[in-house]
Amino acid sequence: MSPRSVVFKKLCKDKSVGVYLGRRDFVDHVDHVDPVDGVVLVDPVALQGRKVFVTLSCTFRYGPDDVDVMGIAFRRELYLCTRQVYPPLLDREEGTHTQTQAKLLRKLGGHAYPFFFEFPDNLPCSVALQPAPHDVGKQCAVEFEVTAFSAESRDAKTHKRSSVKLMLRKVQFAPEVEGLAPSVETSRDFVMSEQPLTVKASLDKETYYHGETIKVDVSVTNNSNKSIKNIIVSVDQVATVVLYSNDCYAKSVAIEDPGDSVPPGATLQKVYKLLPVLANNRERRGIAVDGKLKDEDTNLASSSIVKDEALKEVLGIMVSYRVTVKLIVGGMMGSSEVDLEIPFKLMHPKPAAVRRRRRGRWSSRSSSAAPT
């Protein structure tokens, strides 16, 4: 292995099984997902004749593990696939799919065996809903995990001392091809007013990176006899929880309210600047954040990009963003509102290493170990 290579490893308590991975972040490129390629190291003496299996799971957790209502736990397995790795069903060369596995096998020796999983297209990315500061227990989240365990058979009872788990993340990055800069325009007619109120709002691009300031160009032409009392511009995060029903939670994660007004017959042209970051929303319950490993820091959840034909019922938590421009219009009978919504994407840029891996895609081989 290269001196700069990072290897993630974890051993079970009885030392019979260990999991080795070259990475824990796996990229969803929309048309395909990076495979989970790793190696299991076994101790035949400690196994005492037991077999070794590896499972890749995707779980949607929407309540604490220790709560069980009427026999229903607050978690749902969105995906579960188990393969036997020892005794091997394939020879080492046939079961080795990537250079990472080949390097690990050479380093770990004759008691190391490869495993390989391909994600289905319709699984969500790793995302969680931020709990309130006083909340305890595990948060509502979509989580991925690799589990290696030893047992007499695949369905036999597994002891904690003979199993080991590693959390993974499924992530997406910003598209390399930039779309058109979004723009929205609307007009509103009022009673007793011969001319309309016209509002136009636009962004300078479709995709923004986390930590980047969003510039919203707002143009108001008020030819009506109404007075615009205030203009409020916000960035809204929309989290759609897709499980038994589609519940949407829209929360403002950045807002500009400078008190701008536009009297009848006047115009306004202004660029509003907003910075949607988690640092300004850490105490707010229900904000969607990107999945994290252990106690590391994270950020606002990235926008979800899915195939049109994906099965929505297994997508877990979907995240989108929009800029909302709200005009408060005064009147004799009270105030009214004129709203515009501009969708955009908030994501991380694609690292150079990911682009290199995509150009040199892995080649999949058939496997006789069928998933459960």
C-alpha cells in the first residue's frame, strides 16, 4: 500500500473477523453509484468452523431504537444484501474487482477475502434531520452500514462479540455541466389600478457550493396604485420525508429583511446577498444535514438528484432548495403578498479524485453469491 493511502479497519471483539475499506464515502453519480469494495480478514482458529458473511444495509431511522409501539420499531430497512465470504464461494482472483481490494489482499495475506456490493439506483444519500438541543437518542436519518459477522449459517443468531460494523456514506456532488441560471417573473393586477405590479427575480447560476454567498437580483416595477411596504428574501430548505406518506418541511436557512419599500409609480433594482450555512441554524430542530461519520462536523444537506424513474417510496429524505422573494403589498382592506420562488441546487464541488475514478470506472464481474 502507498504510504499516503488511508485504510479504514475495524475488528470484532473476539478477533475472529475484521473489515478493511479503502474509503467510507461512496459517490452517487446519478447514472451509477461507486461500488462498496472491501476485504475481510478472518482468523480460522477463532472462527471454530463458523462461516463469515458481509451485509450492506441502508436504514431509514425515524425514531429511537429503544421505542417499540405495538410491535412496530421506528426504523425501516430500505436495502439489505448479504454475501458469504468465508469459506469463499469464488476464488480470490475472481472475487477481486478493484485495485483497492488487490492491494489490501496483498498486504493482509492468505486469510483475507474480498467482498463487493453494487448499490441499487433508487437509494437515498446519507442525510439526517437535526435534533433539538435537548433531544436524546439517535436522530431521524438515512444510514448506510457494512456488517461482517461469523455464524453457523446466514440466518443463525449473531453474537455481538462476533460481528463488526462500519458506517458508510453515500454522497452526491455538484454536476460538472452547469444548467441555465434560473429566473422568475410575475405580474399582479389590482382592483382600481390600471397598471400592474411586475416583479422579476434571478440568480447568477443554478448550482451553488456550500459556504458560497447567493446573489438574488430583484427588479420591481410598481405601476400600480399600491404601495410595497416590505421586501423579504429568503433561502428555504425543503425536506420531503418519503416513507408511508410525503411529508414536506420547509424552513428558512437564510433571510434578508432590510425593510425596502416601493411607492406607487416607482421602481427598485437591488441585489440581495444570502449565506445559507449550518452555523446559523445549529439550534433549529428539523433542519436537514448531510450524514456524518462519528462526531465530525457536517453542513446543510446537499440537494438531492435522482433519476426520473426512481421508486420514490424508498427514497427516505429528499432535499431541495429555493429562493423566495416576498413582497408585502399595502391596501385599504389590509396587506397582501406577492411571492416568487426560484429553485436552485446547493452542493459540494466534485473532488478531483472522484473525477479520476469516474474516468477509470471499475469493471463488474458476475458473482455467484446471491443477495438476500
